[in-house]
Amino acid sequence: MTAATVRIVVADDHQVVRAGFAGLLGTQPDFIVVGTAGDGAEAVRICGELRPDVVLMDVRMPGMDGIEATRQLAGQDGDAPRVLILTTFDLDEYVYDALCAGASGFLLKDATAERLFEAVRVVAAGEALLAPTVTRRLISEFARQRPHAAAPSAGRLAALTPRETQVLKLVAEGLSNPEIAARLVVTEETVKTHVSRVLAKLGLRDRTQAVVTAYESGLVVPRSPGRGEPGPSGRRP
């Protein structure tokens, strides 16, 4: 095992699904599945013992569900594992709650093996697994449906410089680093530096949490999909 090996725990209440994901992940030389769990409570316990880098977490499980398990893992002292939520539908009503609880992104259960491997590597590297289209559709939809109190988050944004605030807004709107660099006419490395500073100042773990904070603070106002844009069902109007 090398220093680059990603340690993984798979949590799902269906044994066949757990075994399937574990088997697939085990085919990759840079992955090692250190444990599996059948519910959220077991996932929290196993992660406390084995200290994985990434947890594949089913969002719906009996007893303690994936959302509460994610919240408990994110609140642990030290290096908490990155949580990749597994869901059946791309607009699952629980996904936004999972992101707010500390998840780094989500993956559909019917994703290809290649997509699964990419997702684990992206999350393990500390990036958010939220494609721009997902950011615009899912986060906007559920932030609008279930608004949160804005005052605490809004106050935290005061620590940011005007440029950092601008970068945070563009991140929340779903732009990638190269797109932000082009918009602001700066280098991609400069954008990465701004994003890192935003995360540090706001005490956030990753880009996903920055998106959630931007919506909850009112920096970005959720809006209905425009003409020609996919709606909540994924269909165009």
C-alpha cells in the first residue's frame, strides 16, 4: 500500500449493493476498501475505528440514515472522512440535507464503474463532486424550497475581501475554476488561491460547503430555471 492509496468504507443497507461497490472499488490499485456497514450507526463506528479517507454513504438506511451519519462524521475531531452520498435519483429530496450535513457530493447508484472511480478520486482529493448543472439545479431547487436562516452565514461573509466574495458567488453559481478564471481575467492558479482562502476564512471543508453557505447567506438567490433550462424534473419547459 502506497501513500496515495485511498482508504474507503462502503455503507448501504443492501448486502448485494455493498458487496458490488466494494468489489468494483477493489479492482483499482490506488483503492482499498477497509470496511463496510449496513446502517449509519455502524458506519460511524467503523469510521471511528478504521479512519477511512472516503465513505460511500447510502442516503436512506434504517435506524440512523446517511444524513445523520454524515453529520456525525463531519463533526468528529481530527481528519473526518469525505462522504460521497449514494442515491437513486439525481434530485433526491434528501441530497440537499446531506450536503448541509457535510457531504462532499453525491453519486447515482447506477453510475458506471468509471464514474464511480472518478468520483472517489475527486472527493478524496478534497474537491466537491458537484457538476455545474447539478449545482444550478439541485442546490437552487432545495435552497428555495427550504430556506435557512441567513443571519449567521451572512455575518461570516464579512471576513471575505470583495474579490473573494465575487469568487464565492461564481462558485455557487456553478462555474468551474477555469470558467471563473476566464470571467475574472485571471489565472486558474489565482482562482484556486481565492477559493482556498474563502474556505479557510469561513471554516469550510470543501467547495460543496461553500456553495451551501453562499445560498444560505443570501449571497446567491435561488431562482426558477429560465426558459430552456432543465427544471426540477430534468425536463426542459
